[in-house]
Amino acid sequence: MRRLAWTFALLSVFAVSAGAETVDLELVLAADGSGSIDADELRLQRNGYADALESPEVLAAIGSGPYGAIAIAYVEWGGATSQHTIVDWHVVRDAQSAAVFAGKVRSEPRQAFGYNSISGAIEYAARLIRENDHEAWRKVIDVSGDGPQIGGPPLAPARAAALAQGITINGLVIRRPGGAVSGPRGTGLVDHYRDEVIGGPGAFVIVVDEARSFAEAVRSKLVQEIAAGPEERLVE
């Protein structure tokens, strides 16, 4: 059954325009750069994603796909009008291409401001996927944040539009001392992400609360996102 699903996915990709570059996954890393994230926390996020992408585990996951390559972009988001492509689309297929992307993630200046428009981040990331020059049968937005939806367009329609585009949305909740612990209407922050942010085939949310667990969690998360097959189920 899994082999049949992979075959169908590959045949679907073959139908794209001749100018599109085919990869196994289109992935937008949408990291919280809002006002609640200080410089140390921003560095923690960036280093976590960069280190994970260069790790042997993630590189092995990339190499295990039919095309042995993913297209990846790194975005930071804040308020309703603050979504920024920090590193535009790169194709990563080996240690060298991963190092190029990771180096830019670590070094580019901060741009995001304002407070927690998750909906704006999802809309922005979905547009990046829709308008890029790559094609894959799997498309994922990886949203990390330390707080709930606060401003910007309503979250439910933004999420629904991305899911209708065939995108899976995964979540990474950052817990920190003094940080938000609840979402809208008093729901827990993790519940908010699970019930109102993530969605799509194989969608999941994880929670991190310290530097070591962040780096480890991001690495595990990327392996799941990159290596997930079409029969994967919802996990938490």
C-alpha cells in the first residue's frame, strides 16, 4: 500500500510544468520573531534550526527520499504586517547545500516586530509555497512560537486556506519562564496549537522549554517532516 502511495505521488509530481524543479518536500520554517522573543531566544531558534539541518540525522532523511532533495525557506514573523523571508528558497540535498542555508539562517539580521499574528505567518508561508519555482507532493509549514494568536486576520480561515492548498501545518511551542501559557479563551497554549494551528496529513505539535531540548526537538521534528510518508497519521 505504501509503495502504491509513493508511486501515485511521484506520478503527480511528473505532471508539473517543465520549468519547475522537483523535490521531495517544500518546507517553510516560520519562526517567531515577535516582540516577546528576545535576542537570546531568537539566536536559540536560529541555531536550533541551522544545527538540525546540518545534522547527520536530517541529512540522512533528506537523502532517503525519491529525489534526495528538499526545498526550504526560513521566515520570521511578528505582528499582522511583519512577515519576513530571512533566507529565501534553497534546494538542500547534501552537507554542502545544508551548510550554505544554515549559515544564512545564523547570520541574517532580525526584521520582525509586533506581537503574534500566527494567521499572518501562515498566509505568508502559504503564498511562498504557492509562488515558488519548486514542486513536491508534500508541502509543510513549520510554525514555532511562544504565544497564541493575538492580531491580524482570523486564524481559522488562514489555516483552512493553507490546508486547502494541500499544505500540512506543524507546530513547535516554546515554553519559557514568564512566557504565555494559554491561548485565546483561556485554553492551554499547547491545546491552542493542537486544535487551532496545526492541520493536514501527519500534522503534529511538540513542546520545548530549554536550549538542549530545543535543539534536539528541532532535529527530531525535521526528520519527521522530511521523512514522513503519505500514510503517516496525526501524532502529538
